[in-house]
Amino acid sequence: IKINHFFFLFTFLIIISCKKDDESTPLIDEAKSENLKPLGASAADLLSQNTYSSLTLELAFTIGFRPSQEAIDDFKSFLESRINKPGGIVFVETEIITPFVESQTIDDIRKIEDEQRIHYTVADDIAIFIYFSHAKASTDSEISVTLGTAYRNTSVVIYQQTIREVSISQNSDLYVLEETTLQHEIGHLFGLVNIQEDDIHSEHEDLAHRKHCKVEDCLMYFESNTRSQVLTRFSGRAEIPELDPLCIEDLQAKGGL
């Protein structure tokens, strides 16, 4: 596993893997520049009310790949419990049309966002874009797959088709896979763990698997992505892992709840 700091991959069955983004983020225009920063750069802006008092979260998906309503509802509840936005949190659903392909690279995902994203950070409202893809990650192999990636300061891709296939093949709860992936990836947007090397509790970062928590029961914990270890730890899991106290304190230090 290559450990670097630009974007993070949520891998097979609630497992996290990290891979370097070797491409610099291109600046499209000034109006979009606040949403084209490195991962973790907007953690405090997302968590606190100091600069932005509200959040717009755009869920983009192709026909048939919308996440479950239960996952959407619980994801909003998770955000409300962790971010300080007195102006509220608004979810906007965008149905998009993209070429049907078997796999997508992160460059492909960026291009889709650049062409399809509607909501950007404006005035006192900060925006997040989450794309639910019909394709698999280009890095998938016979022994590991990727469920999601946080790749910019306000951008996430969820490999919805892969999540569905894993849910069926491993007899796992679809909602648990969707929600855990969403929460884990948004945790990286919030700066966990020590992504910008500014966490107040940096000692709980797993030095063997950088930018993840070393507490095994934590939402931000890293686990190997081999099938045997996945089956032992996560098959049939009915609960979503929670953030450990040190991760929560790191979020609170940046203005979160």
C-alpha cells in the first residue's frame, strides 16, 4: 500500500487504502477555486461556523445508482452531529449522464466533477460534491476493491456498483457499507487523521498506515484489504464504526461538534 497525502481510498468492505495523487489539481476558474484545494485543506471551514455558516451537499449519480434513502438520512444525521453550521445542511440530488464504462481513474472522476458539478462554495455557504459511480475503480484487483475515495478538499467518489456487488457476494448489509464509506471519506475531508499534520492528537495516527487512526474500533481505522481479513472482521456487520474520542477531539479543535 502506498501512503501519501492527497487522496484516500476506502477499500473492500469498509477497508481503507491510500494511494498517491501524482497530478496537481488544475484551477478551472476563480469561482470554483475554493473547491479545488488539496484534501484536508478545508477541514476547519467544513467543521466550524467561522467562515461558512451553512453546507450544501450535492449527491450526483447516474440513473439507478442513487444510494439508499436510509444511508442518505443517517449521513445527514452524522453531519449534523459533527459540524457547526447554524445556517443548516442542505442535500441536493443531481442525476447526471456519463459514459458507461467498466472502470474509472481518479482523473476520470475529476473530469466528471468538472463537467457535472453544479454547487460550489459561495458567500457563507460551503459545498461538498459526492459522486456515486456506476463504474469500478481502475485500481481494483482480484483480491481488493475500492469503495470510495476522497480526492479534493470538498470532493468524494463512492463506487456504488462495487458496494452493491460486495454487499451481495459477502451477505453484508448494503446500508452499513454505504454509510460507513460515506462517513469514513467525509472524515478525510474533515482532516482525519492528521492529513494536514495539524491534529491536536497526532499520536493516534497509525504510522504504519498513515492518515488513519490506530484505534481498531474507530471509523478511521485502517485494515488490510485481503479477502480473508475482510471476512473475519466485517462480514455480516450490522453496525457502523464510530469515531474514537481522540478523532472527535481533533474535529472539535477545528470548530466541529
